[in-house]
Amino acid sequence: PELLGKILVHRDSGGLVALRLVEVEAYRGEGEDEASHAHRGPTARNRQMFETPGRLYVYLSYGVHHLLNVVCEPAGRGAAVLLRAAEVLEGEDLLAARRGRTGIGIANGPGKLGQALAADLGWDGRTLLRGETGIWPGPAPPEIQSGPRIGISRAMDVPLRFFDPASHCVSRDRRAL
């Protein structure tokens, strides 16, 4: 929940974008969380989840969507937080061009957020502590709510999805991607 309200900033050749995080989903470490990619231990795919915190774990979902996760536990622990939705603060034209749409549909789902940022597997392991992508302090959401995770088949009712209920970008049903 500490990621809510933080500002995800990215600068590339297209320009600068800033997004306020309004929905995230936590995945715990090895042996703790059946829905976590880290559940069965380190693999080539999930290796970044077991690295030091403050970096991205990026994976390809359904062969289409690049999903961004923030590694959040000490090295060797294997836990991360999926970035589910964000509100655009800066760079809306660039993000809209990448997504082919404007308004709340730019980054109101984890796959949409990855596409808007032009993220790919090359982002896997990228540090958020320096360089072109980072997470900065922002205004805390007025209220934080939790609920069941979305779009998974295991441990889906565990209340590890955190969101700002006042945001128009938050998933309103269990089918959202």
C-alpha cells in the first residue's frame, strides 16, 4: 500500500511522463503465496524477484502484455508488487499515442500501463533508484482500500490488492487486465 500515491516517472527519447500510482497488487515470497511467480523458488523468468528491492520485475502476460512489478523485499526473499493502474500527470500525448486512446483508458490496467510506457522485457531488472525510470514521493491517496486480487486463478481472494477508491482508473470488476 505504500506505493499508492507515489509518482512513476519515465524519460526516454519520446519525452517525460509521470503517473500517479492508484492500484497495486502484492505477491509474497517463496512458499508463501501460491499466486506468486516466486512461490516455487528462483527461475530464469522470476530471477529479479529475488534481487535487491527498488528494481523492476517485468514479465510477458498471455504473450501480449508486459507487466511491471516493483521488487520490494530484501534480496533472496522473492516478493514484488504489480503496478495495476495509474493516473496520468504528465506526458498524456505521448502515452495516448502509444496506446491509441486518450482519457482513463491510457493506464487503467497493468497491461495498458506497460504499453503506455513502451515497456518490454528489456526493462526486467531495471533499477528505480537512478536512470530513466523511477518512483518518487507524491501525495498520499486520501484513503487506501484493499480487496481481492484480480485476473489470477490461485489465492485470488487474498486481500493483497490496494487501491485509491477515489481514482477513476481503479479496476471495478474482477475481469480487468
